[in-house]
Amino acid sequence: MNLELLLQLKQHWMGLRGRTYDLLDVLKDNDLEKKLPFPESKTLYYQFWSLVGTSESFAQFISTGTWKGWNSSLPFDVTEASLDDIKSRLQKGEYEIIDALERADPMREFEGGETPLYLYITLAELESHHHGQIVPYIMAHNLPIPKSWARHYSLSRQ
């Protein structure tokens, strides 16, 4: 991969994923069970379960060019995982994503027409989407706002 492009993608990913870690660092394990005030709401944990599965699935997609389906290595049940479990799985997925990008030709078209660069952009969009999904949990449950979220998303309680 073009070294300058790779550097920019890694820098972007580290900032985006870094905000995810910043949030995990201020939460407590029991926060993972919180829901929003409507019957269809999933737990806050569900957002992280989805982030882990998306990272794992897209790392493989970027690496091989073949979509092998979506799967999360975290258990679906919030009571079977912790913040440490989430963080370690996200870190493993992060390593796999960076490794896949380092080995990829960013503009090489896979069979479905996607390129590694396009797949990375899609992955980054999904990570950002889940950050947007998490904001209502932060506000509804008066959870701490990490400084990086306050700065990047202009997030405050004022």
C-alpha cells in the first residue's frame, strides 16, 4: 500500500478507535446492561458486541476480498462479558485491520467490485455509526463524557 495513504488510514483509525477505548475507560461493567427508555431498546453492550463483530468481519474481508459473513467473538449475552473482554477483542480486531491494510493494495478490486480502501471507509462509517448510537445512552444515563468525545463530537450536557 502507498505508505502515505497507509499512514493516513492508520492515523484515522487510531483516532476513531481511540475514542471507543476512551469511552470504555470511563464506563463501569454494570453500565453495559443499560437500555434506552423504550421497549425495543437493546443494551449498551449490544453496541460494543456489534463493534467487535464488525471489526473482526471487516478485517477478514479487507484481507481476503471475500465476505465470509458477520460474526462477533463476544458472547451475545451481556452477563457473559466485561469491559476488559470488549477492549481485548477490539484490540485484537484493530491489529487484524491494520495488518490487512498494510498488506493490501488499496485500489485492487475484489470480485464484488470493492477495494480495500472502500472497505476501510465502510468500516470507519460503521464505527462512527455505533458512536452515534451510543450517545443517547451517555445522555439518558448520565454516563461520563470522555474528553475525546466532547472535543470530536462537540458533546456536552449544556
